[in-house]
Amino acid sequence: MLTREKKFPPFVGNLNSQFSSSPMLKTFDQNTRRILNFPAVVPCQDVNPVTLLRSLITLSNSITSYNSKFFSTQRRNARESIRQVSVLSMLVTEMMEQDISGLPDSAVLCFSELHHTFQKILYLLEDCTRTGARVWILMKSHFVATQFLSLIRGVATALDILPLNSIKVLREVKELVQMIAKQASKVNIEVDPDDDYAMRRVMMILNQFENRFEPDPIMIKRVLYHLRIDSWNECHKEIRFLDEQISLETVENNERELLLLNSLAGLMRYCRGVLFENTVLDYNNDQSIGRTNIEILSCLNPEDFRCPISLELMSDPVTVSTGQTYDRASIQKWLKSGNLICPKTGEKLATTELVPNLNLRKVIQQYCIDHGVPISKFQSQSRDISSTILPGSPSCAESIKFLCEFLVKRLRSGTEKQKIRSAFEIRLLAKSNIYNRFCLIGAGAIPPLLTLVSSTDATAQETAIAGLLKLSKHSNGKKVIINHGGLKTIVNVLQTGLKQESKQIAAATIFYLSSVQTNQKLIGEIPEAIPALIEQIKTGTSCGKKNSLAALFGILLHPRNHKPALASGIIPLLSHIISTSEKPEIVTDSLAVVATLAESFDGSDAILNESSLPLIIKTLQTSPSRAAKEYCVSILLALCNNLGNEVVAVIANNTNLIGFLYNLSTTGGSQAAKKARSLIRMMHRFHETTSSSLMANWDSSRIAAVHSC
């Protein structure tokens, strides 16, 4: 007796279009469905036979199209499945030419089960040909073969209840169907001997790495040849796929799968760097690297996307009557528990109506798309890479060590081409993995990279400074760069780099170096450093401006660096950016730097003398960014603390300002709310203690500077 997984209401129109638009199946497309996971749906019992058969034809055509695709493994099993589906497609196609209004229920049930099985076959074929999954499918050969066997037997089971005698089709077609039914019930599906041999070779290679023995390159190349991984790009695709699977299995906490995935990722990284070092690459157009752009100060903060109740990413953000936003599931659970107050503010809710926050939902979805993060996995798959502090497996650890030693050797004594390629591999290897950075630094990668940075070849310089950027994120990397005199070299690239990209990467590197307090002083002591950053803010690209603002922000945490920055005209420049820039993140970053400068008396005095106070107040009142508003409050409070009643009077007499401060005191972050309340108290005290006669004695030049606000 055939069982059904799930019943659905009758379909209207084309069954295949219903499936493709179904929220259930839409989640499991080629890009987001978990590999070797088959979320097929059984049609309902009341489905129209014509609709069912049309959808079967569509599925059959999709499956038979895989005849022209390359299977690195499971070739025989895939061809057998495709052959059986193609024969059954002939039956369905001929039936569509007949009157099927009186089709027996058993026939409808048979085709319904075939539809379910065909979906799974299609998913399995997609996985066997999925980009980057060749090594993983090879290591899953026995499981995949079992799936093929299960599905082909499923075809046989469905055909057992097909009443061929009551179906009007050609005798030849009936005979073919009967032949398929017999073959499917007796088919012997097994792992191809060549696949099994290659799989055992991979296990041997991983075992050699684990025992700290570098495998024979010829043995590795034979496995790669079997899988048709014959270029750097093909190898890189395998690594990207394996990294994605590692992220997913980390969420599931599947230790056994993680161990194998990490071992394979280490092997493929070794192959990419050692076995394909002679592949010609276009370093300028490589899409795998991406642009170096720091978002340290940007108003786009992923933490703002988390529900205040569950602390997880909001998939369906809704706003309550107090103006606070929560994830629908969390706030509904809160309300059902009998709570009628706002969880964040403690205010009583005027109504329990939940208003969808569609704009925020779009922003969250776009953020996830841009960062390749499935919404359901956001919490564990954020850009936090702390989990990579460990290698993942003993085999991976040793393969990365061998690779690092190879790359550093090439950096030191290779040809110019080999040096550039090694720096490029280091850039990739250290991109998002702490353990890889640790191994590269320990192997001695930083000194030869610093040497390569001084190259007269623009590509060599950019690749080397990018490698240094990745390694500067590690605490050991910062120390080695400083100890080898790399700071002046990096500043020199910032000032006179051969490409704009090199300059902006140098600015990002300075930012990471400035995270160490002692380095802030050292950077400030280089006369060219701060002027070079300010020049980038003036003339650089958007990415260069952001990186330079972030670097300047880090350097200015050392108070003695305020004076050279102020002498270089930083306040007028940032005021101009704040008032004219159309990029909210640039404005926010500029405000962050101004807020840092405002902490010193000289900085506050410069802000007031440049007539920037009205601009700060206006930005507080008009900016849509909460981060920008919070920086404005920080600036105003610093000005009041450093310059006293001279500024307090102006703020206190701005009748519109008090409302914005009250709003921030309840909705802003803890520090911003505290500062907003401090400003409110200052304004109240001023009105209580200051008489109008005091205003008349003020320096007229000061009043003129701030009168416009």
C-alpha cells in the first residue's frame, strides 16, 4: 500500500507552476536547498489527471536534459535513472493524446507517486552535478548510490499498481513500460569501482596529512583527474562549496560531517595553492576576493536586525504601539502570556495590533542576500569567525601548515610571478579564518610580504598589501608588522600607492593596527600618516573614504593625535562631508570622527570656531540614522562639558531640540540614552539659573558664530 507524505487541496491550473510558486518548495531551490535533501511533495488525491500528466512531462523533460551534463561520479546510476524516466515519459506523452477523463483511480495514484519520485530524482541529479560539489559527492558515493537504488525501486513500486490494460497506448509502449517495471524491481545499483577507488585514495591522502606526511602530488592529481578538477578555478569552486557546507553543519552541530568537510576543505586549499600555482589568473577581475571596505562605523548594524526578545534575526518584523519593533513570533508569544506592556520600554500597550515593518524586512532580506546568509541561519552564520580559531580537523591543520610553508618559500625565493601568486593565495587563505592567519604568521609570511609591498609592479603591491591587511587582523600579525618596521611601509603605500585600491587597503590595514593602544601613538608619530588619511578622505573612492575615516577614528583614540589632525583642517572637511554627502554611512562615519575630536578642548573649540554647531543640531533633527543621531548627542555633550554655558545656552534656547533628546533617551542605545538625559538636565539647569542679563555679556563674536541655530 502506497502512503502519502502530505495531502494538499486540489490544484487549479498547471501542477508544476503550483509547485514552483509554493512557499514550501521555493525555499529548496538550487541555491538554498541543502545538498542531498529531497523535499518532494506528493500531489493531492483530487488533482486533475490532465494537470498531473502535464507536470509529469515537465519533470521528465527536466530529468532527461541531464543526459547532456557531466557527472564526475555516479555516471552509471544517473544514466540508468534518466533512461527509465525517458521511457516512462513516452507513456505519459502518448496518454496526453488520448481521452483520459475516465482514468482509473489506481492509475492516478501511480502517476502521483511517480511525480513524487521524479521530483526526488531531479533533486539528486542536481546535486550530482552541482557546482563545487564533486569532492563531496565522491565521499558520499555509498549514500548517493543508495538513494538512486531507493528511487528506482520507488518507480517499480508505483508501476506495480498501474493498470496498463485499461490505458489506451501503443502495444510497443506498454511492452517498454513492463520492461522498465521488471528492470526497476531487480536493478543492481552500486558504487562505480572507479569512484570507490578514488574515494579510498582521498581517505589515504587525508590520513597522510593527519600523520604529518606530505602526500605524493601524483596521487592527488589522479583523484583530481577522475573528478575533472583541472584548474585553479574548479578547485576554488570546490572550496567555496565546502565552506558553505561547513557553515550549515556548524549550525546543526554535526561533528562527524564537520570533521570530513574541514579535512576536504584543507585538502582542496592545498591543491589550489600547490598543484595549480601555474594557472593564469586575472587578479584585477577576480570576483572571489571582493572589495576591501570596512563597515566599523556604518549605521548598517546587523545587531539592529535582531529581535529584542529572542535576540535572533527578525524574519517578520512588526511594530507595536510604542514604536518598538519585534519579530512577530516573539511578540505574539509575549502577548499570549498575558503581558500587555512593551518588553523594551515597559510602557503599557495602547493596542495589541501588530503593524508589519515592511521597510526593515526588505533591508534585512537584502543584507542577507548581500552576505550570502540564509535568514534562518543568521544567528550562527553572522560574520563572527571566532569558530575558525581551531582548524576543524587534524588533517586540515597539517595540510594548511604544509601549504603555508610552500607559499612562504615561494614568497622568499620564487620568481616575481610566483611571489605575486603566493601573495594572492595568502590573501585568500587568511580572508576569513583565524587558524590560517596563525599558520601564515608562524611560517614567516609577513616579512616577505612587506618586501613585496615596495614592488614597482602595481599588481604585486596591491596583492601584498591585501595579504598584510588580512594578517593584521590577528594579534600576532600586528606585533610582527610593527616589529619589522612595517608601519612606515604601509603609510608609504597609503601616500604614494601605485593604485587607488592599494591606498584604500593600506588605510584599512592602519585601522586594524590602530586597535592596539601603543600603535595609535606610533602611527601618530609618523608625520605623513594623518595627512595621507585626510587626503584619502578628500580624493579617495567611497571605499577609500570609509577606510580612511575608520583608520582616523582609531588613531584619534590617542589624544595627542588630535592636534596634527586639527592642524590638517579635518573639522572643515568633515563638516563639508556631513552637509553635502548623499551616502548615509559616510556621514555617520564622519560624525564618529568629529565626536572623537570633540572629547578634547581643542577639538571642541575648533568645532565651534568652524560654525559646525548648527550643522550638528540640524543633523540630529533630520538624520534618519539612529547611529548618526547618537554621535550628534555625543558631540553636543562634549561641547557642553568643554565649553560650558557658551554652548549650553544655544542648545537650551532651541525649543525643538528637547523632543529629539527625549526620544533618544528612551529609544537609543544605553550610552546614547545616558548622554541624552545628561543634555536634558543641563538644559533644565540653564533655564533655572541663567538670567537674560547674562546673555547680554557674552562675547558678540561667539554669539554670531552660533546665532543661526
